[in-house]
Amino acid sequence: MKAYTVPAAAILLLAACASSTASNTTASQPSSARAADTRLADPETPAGNPANYIGDARLYQILARTPLDSSALAALSEYEYQVGTIFMDRVGEVAEDSNASVAARVNALKLIGERMPARQYVAVKAALGARDPRVRASALAAANRMHTAGVKDAAILIRSALYDAAPEIQVKALQFVGVDDIDLLRRVAAVKSTSPEVAGVIREMIQVAEERGSPVQPVDTAKGLIERVSASGNSLRFVPTTQWKQWQAAVGRVTIRTAEGRRVELPGDIEMVRNVVPVFFSADGRYVVYETGRTIRVRDLVTDADRLIGEGVAPRVLPVTGEFIFVREDLKGRAVQRDRTRVRYNVYAMAFNAPADATPKMLGSANGFIQQGIHGNYSPVRWMRIEDRNGLFYLTGDTIEMFALPDAFTSGAGS
């Protein structure tokens, strides 16, 4: 689970939701815990009787200040010195206590996020079910910090926030989850309670994932028909001529419909494995890179010029650039083992608009394994995808080692 840069639509949604949260909670809180009052309580007002606090009322008082000024921080430091090693356990009690003020719970969750103690997992989980969306948002942030620190099962907490009733919390959870688990995104989008705005954000994320190599959901599973629309407005339709359903593989023809409505049929048979069709559009929509007959080709959708790049498989578009990548097996790295075959692939990059006599640039090599009985012994590069990890891109796959792609802002690929 990696942080994902949300689409522009999500940013607008976050801004709109943030402005409405302060005045109305009816639409942003879970149905099981919505307040009758449409206004959020003052952060410093306890939600219940302070006499019923789970923990030490002194700590609740200190954490109830907004913001935590220098005097509050000094008092907090002194309190920690007095109680010693149980300090974070006391903080966890505040975080999960529904009788605490919003401010106290939010500040407690911030402390948990900063220090990331794994034993506060239960407190964060409880806070994710709070009535007040500000507490739930803080709990989500703490859960993400715990996840990045390697706390076991913290990802479960983040995924649970995908179903939050507050759209801004859903979108933040989507940002933390990213586009790598496309099946999860589809499940969230299908939930009836998901708002149309959030569903729209999820559709954008699914589109990004598909354009980076994630599997596409067939429009007709029985017939194996696959359709995909790119962000540029170009679409493709894959129609199998031969299928091996037990392997999730097929060979077929691809027809493209440009954003302007022009129909283009790509030449040759195209191999599809695991619902990944090796046909991808450049960001501006002018070019399409595709694999046919284990060779890589580029079609200019404006001039219809079709260029043979050479031997290779599994093309992908390098995000934020005008370049694409593909791989060629280095046969010297092949070794047959008992139940699998070790393989090595050289990764190449090239600009879509490179001159006709240009040659691809080799970026490096990645090792992987072809395992017996998995998708008809097809190579895992067939369903590899590009992942975004904190602004850097990597090739990843089930049985292929992670391969770092060049920084999009310093890459000289294809030059």
C-alpha cells in the first residue's frame, strides 16, 4: 500500500467536503453514529461526562487544548515524565474514549501517529468508528503512519476507512491505498452508499491503474471481450480469436476508436494474458504502442504511420513522460529449475516521437521466474504493472523483482 497522488477531481472533492464538514455532519457520519444536531460540537467540549473518562482526567485536560501551545506541550512533557513508560497507553485511552472532547482525541491520535506504537492499534481502530469525522480523519492519518512504519494489520484499518460515510475521509483513504489493488477499488465503487463524487474519483484511479498494466474487467467474460478507455479519450476493444480460459490467456484482434471517433484496426494477432492487453496510449493520445508477434510497434494515430521498434514484449507507458518501455529476454539468464524457470529481462525505453532510425535505450535488467502451471507458463512480465512509490516509478509483478524506472524529470530515455 503506497501513497497515491489523487486526481484533480479528488482534490476538488476534498476541498468541497472540507468546507461543508464544519457545518453539517448528517451526510458525513456513519448512519449508526450520526448526531441529531447538524452542527459539529466545539472541539473542546466533552462528548460525555468527564466523570466517566476511561483514563486520567489530567491528561484529557492537557490534550483538550487547541492548538497545543508551548505551555500545553510543557505540561504534556511533565506528565509523561511522571507516568513513565505507560504514557502512550494513557494516550491510547484518550484516543478511544468516546467521552473525551474532539480536541483531546485528535491530539492523542496525532501523538500516536508521531510515535507509532504498535500497541495502540486497538485505540486507532476504535477512533475510526467515532461519531465526529474529525476524530475519524485523525485516526486514518495515524493508521497510515503506523502502516508506513510496518505495523502489522495497519493496512486493514486504512481499507476500512474506504467505506467511511464522509467523502473527504474516503478520498484520503483512497490516496493512502493507491491504485495497486484494483479489485478493492472496484468493490468500493460498487457499494451503494459510495457517493457519486467518490465513485468518480475511484473510476479515475481504476483508469490510471489499467493504463499502468493492471488487469481490465472484461465486458463479456464468456466471450473474453475486453474494452478500455484511456484518459486521452482513445479506446480499445480486444476480441479473442483463440482462448485458453484455464490459463486466462487469449490471442485476438484489437480495434481502436480515437477520441475523434476514427476507427483503427491494429495489424496482427495480439496476445492477452490475465486480462492485460499489451496496447497502451501515449499521454497526449497521439500514439499507441503495442505488441504483436513478440515485436513492439508504435502507431501514429494522426498520420497512420506504423513503426517497427523490434523484438520485445509487454510494452508499458512511462508515466509523466513521452516515453514507453518494454522488455526483451536475455537468454543467457535463463535457467530451468525443478518447478520453475529463472529468467532475466532487459528493460528498454524509447520516446514515442523518436526518429525512425533511433534505437531503444537499455535501462537495466530484472530477474523473474516462470512457474509451471501459472497462466500456461506465460512470463510474469505479461501482467507486470508500474507502481508509484512516493513519486518514483517501479516495474512490479508477482514473480519478477522490482525494477526502478528512471526519474521522470531527469530521464534521458529515447534521446
